Amino acid sequence: MNSAKINQAIVELMRFVASERNGALWSGHSGVYLLHRTILASWLETHVRAPVMFETFAGLEQFAQSEGLDIVNLPLVARADAVELISTPATAQLYKAGIGFVWVRANWKNYRTAMLAHIAKHSIGASSLSRHDEAANLFEELRGKLKSGALRQNISRSDRTELLYIFAKEISAHRVAATKGGDELLFARLNATLDADHVINKSSLTKLPDSWVMLFPVPADSNRGFGRHIERSVPKAAVGIGQMDLAPKPLVAFKLFANFMPKTRTEFAKAMKTVRKQMGPNGELDQFLDDMEVEFLRATRI
């Protein structure tokens, strides 16, 4: 069975978990999302520039210099393709909240390797043993929902049988690893549910071949659903734009802070409840979040 069918079953489970359990995420990824979202929300709350695209690498360098940030290489990734912006002793206090962000050349195809290198470099996530235990529990739940037909409703009987066998093997491997320790490669299937997202979608930057974009970790269901329903209609960025900031783009921010892509008004209310908890909990971003709701409903017509 091809990996796409296997991964889609896991993505559907993670969507169910997030939508039915107050935005819950697998612990192996929750720290990654939380750290990046916390820093980005802080920028917006304090009206600090939150640039997410520069037309040239020189623009990115100028921003880093003006904010006291260092541009550093990522392990096993060429500087011409991706870099990381991190804080320095001279950095404004706001930027000391955590690690920096990954930036990639917009037309580089292997951008996911940069995000994985970034996560591995900073060892973001729960302990290995607890992640294996939780992974086994998730795969057990996934098998139950596959058996009942609650997930992947339109697949063939033979595909369902094969998926049940594959996930039974996953459960066994993670149960052993939860007691004895195991290879990080065992998390590969769950890691496929984390997307490395170009904050400004690549298709809107075709007129800017030298542009650099912030890369952000986003749950697969949120990212892919957003791409299908919203990003495909985004207009092309014009030559000479210089940079793009997140501040005037509440709809883009929804993709970065949502744990799943809503399909109904009820689901949207659940998703926005989680987003509001992460952004401006004291009312700093109320107008931004109100605009987010209006723009989402207008764009999706759910």
C-alpha cells in the first residue's frame, strides 16, 4: 500500500482528535506548535513587525540586522536554500522568548528537510518513552475507528484490511519501545501529520523567483484544507512589494494557529475557541480575531 493512503488515515484520526477534544495534539508535536505560535502571537500582540516574506535574501538580512537577530545555517542544509533566524544578546527582549524561525528560498523543493532539521536541532517535544506510549494509544484508536468504518469510509475492504494489519504492527513496535526505548524512525508515520508550511503560499510568489518565506509547522489537516479551499484563489504578489507581514493577514494566521480545518459552522466555532486561547487571551487581538472570523466565513461559505 502506498504511503499516501496510510498517512491520510492518520491525518483523519488527528483531525478527529483535535476537533472532538478541545484542539488536542499529539505530544510529539504539541511543543513544536506551541513554541512557534507563542512567539508569533507575541509579535502581533505587541505590534512588532511580523514579516513572513521578503522579496530577496538581502531584505531578510536587513531585517535580521535591524532586529539584532543572527542568520545561522541548519544542519545538513545549504545556506542558499534555508536558514534560521535566532536571538542574540543584543536582541530585543521579545525575541528571547524561544528559538528562531526557519526561512527558505520560496522555490526550493526540499523545504521539509529544513523544518525537520530545525526541530531535531532544538529537540522540541516530549520524552521518547512517553511519545511511544501515546503513539501506541493513537494507533489503537485508529484501528478501532477503521474497524467500525468511522474513518476512511470510502476505501475498499482490502485496503481497510491492509491498514488494520499495518497499524497493528505499529502498535506492537511502539509498545515495546515505550518500555525499552526505540528508534526515532518509529515516529515517521506520525511525523507525516506535521506539515512544513510556507506562510505565504508558493503559488502566489511565482513573479518573485528570489523571494524568501517563513516556514511554519502546521497540522496537516489545517494546512492542506486551507490550501484547497482558500489559498488557490490568492492573487500573485507583485514585483517590488519588498516584504509581506502577517499583521494585515488574519486569514493566514488562522491556518497557522488552527489544529484542524473546519467543515461546518460548529467545527469552526470549536477551532476559533482554540485559536483565541493562543492569541491575545487578554483582548489584545480581539479586532484581529474578529476579522479572522469574518474573512474565514466569507472565503469558505460554510
